[in-house]
Amino acid sequence: MLSDEDFAGLKQTIKEKLDLTYSVTDQQLMDMVEQEVFALSFDHYQTAGQKHALVLRLFNSFRGLDVLQPLVDNPAVTEIMINRHDQIFIEQEGRVRLTEVKFESKEKLEDVIQAIVAKVNRAVNEANPIVDARLLDGSRVNVVLSPVALEGPAMTIRKFPESPLTLDNLIARGALTQEAADFLINLVKAKYNLFIGGGTGSGKTTFLNALSQYIPDDERIITIEDSAELQIRTVPNLVRMETRNANTEGKGEITIRDLIRSSLRMRPNRIIVGEVRGAEALDMLQAMNTGHDGSLSTGHANSSTDMLSRLETMVLSGAALPVEVVRKQICSAIDIMIHLQRLRDRSRRVTEISEIIGMEGGEVKLNRLFEFVERGDDKEGRVIGELRPTGNVLTRQDKLAMSGYAL
């Protein structure tokens, strides 16, 4: 096993041999690394596996994500949390643990961060210390620099599977039942406006992506996200849009509000907003109210009722409207509220599907159609329960009737 000092010396040797007067291709760099590793093996015996690991580690330190690359390449790792350069946690199979992986210095972590954000035309610095970005494989990245992050740069990488999960996958995992899935599939096809709420890590984006696969392939879809994550592969007429941060002069920012307004002039059948967090909620509701039926979006909340309150707050943060007007907008725009939750056994479940049926006593009224019924835990600590119909009937069936679908 090569010591950190020997590795640093080997890396420095390669760096000195790189001819900086011309661009070295990945293959040329790989060849150079392999030569140095094989030369080193005459003095420090290594197995074939150790040589291969060292070659990859050296190559990734120049062109990849350094020590993070093996974690990014590991499909079992779903989240990578870098608290500081020498403290990296990962989530694997729903459990979070500290790894032995470390960056050689705070400066090296900063170099990797700058390489990541540069590839998606974003910038992060002391003046703009917080940024959202993504890796080339679609993984979501959040970066916080000093002085906001007190112990040095912090970065969180949320990974997504190469092949997006389908509703069948989610049914197999117990996230929802076949009956509930069939119900939602018909609603998507019939152009009901759906809003998905849930806490952090509850699977909102995954679920939105699974539902979007049932959008008819002859429609035109516009997706709007802070960092592009959605993987819609069944609709050919698709435009994907992503926000942009302001430059170092404070100019050039493109917000979700800007993109929603622009999308209305692009003749979409549906608009999918990855997540609403602020005043753009009003623009989303207005888009749903202006002939763009079948639109979908997500937001953070602890329940469907809480999500309605948060939507009100978001709208009011950007517009001085009476609360009653905002609630009427919500009632006329959103048809169905879906709530996801991460349970104590770390499983992700759909816990509620409700219909917005209007206002009563000045409040938005929900008609709960499905709810998660829990029956305790098994011997391994897994939650026993399932999503069951409440017996209430969908009251607004006009879109189903017009589309030729039946419950």
C-alpha cells in the first residue's frame, strides 16, 4: 500500500513531466500515469489490483473528481456529503456512514469544486459562496464556500441512477400500490395538474420523473429546474431549461420565474417545474390556469395541508394579493396533491393522495383519496403498511371523461 507521501511524490513527478505548452489528451495522460506506476513497482511491489487502483487514483487526481471519483462511480452510493476536505460521509442503502476517503488539502477540494461548477458555466467564490450545479451524469451538486462554511468548503452530491426508476420499480419497493399507480397514470394521461410534496430526501424528483414517463409522446413538454435532474425519455418534443446565477458583476441571472414566463411563449402542452421554492409559485399557478393542463411540480413540506400553506407563503412573498385570491388560484390550478415521506426505517413511501375540491370557510378543502395505513414494524425494523384507498371518490372527473379514461 502506497503511503500518502509516496503518492504525493509520484503525482508531483507526473505533474512536472506534463508539457503545459500543448493540451494533453486523456489517453496521453493515462499512458504517462501507467508508465510511472509500472516504474514505481520495481522498487515498491504491488499486485495487479493495487497497480490498477493507483493508476485510476492518479488519473482522477488530474482529470476526474480526485478521491471522490470512486464514490461517484459506485452505483450503490446515493449521496456524498463532504463536510470538509478530511471528513466525507456517504449514504449507501439508506444508511449514512463516515468514509476513510480524504482530500490531501482544502485547496485540492476547492480545485475540484471549481472544476465542477465551471463545466456547467457557473461560478462560486467569496462574493457568491453558495451555488447549485450538477455533474455530467446528472448528479445534483450543492456547494458552500468559506466564510459561510466555517470549516472550509462543503459540498453535497445527490446521485441519480443511470436508468430512472419507473412506477413498477417503486411498486416493487413498496412505495405505493398498483391500484394507486394505475390511478395516477390515468390522471397524468388525462392532464390533471399534479403537485408532489415531501421532505428532503423523500423521493419527490424520482417520483415526478416516474410519473412523467406516462405523458403521451405526441405532446410538447418544457422542463424548468434549478439544476437539470429530470430524465424524460419518452417524449421527443422536449425542451429542458435550467436557471443561471448572476455573474461576478451581479448581472445575467436567469430565475425560475424568468423561465416560466418564457416557456409560455414556447407553445408547450405541459410545463414541468422541478421544484418551487419562492415567488415563482405564482407564475407556476398562473401557467396551470392558462391552458397548460397536465403540468407537474414539487415542493418541500411535511404534509399536503402544510404544502398548501407553504404555497400561499411563496406566492405572497412575491405579490401583494389577498390570501383569499391566492387560495382561489391554488384551487383552480392544482387538481391533485401527492405527499411522500421518508419513514423511520429509511424507506420512501407515498403516504397521501388528495384532491383539491374547492374552498370551504375560506380554507382550501382536500378530499383524501389514498392514505398510508401503518401496522407496526417487523423483526428487522421495517415499517409494515400500505397505501390504501379511503373510499372517497374523485369528484372532478371532467378531465377523465374528456380524455376517454375511466377510474
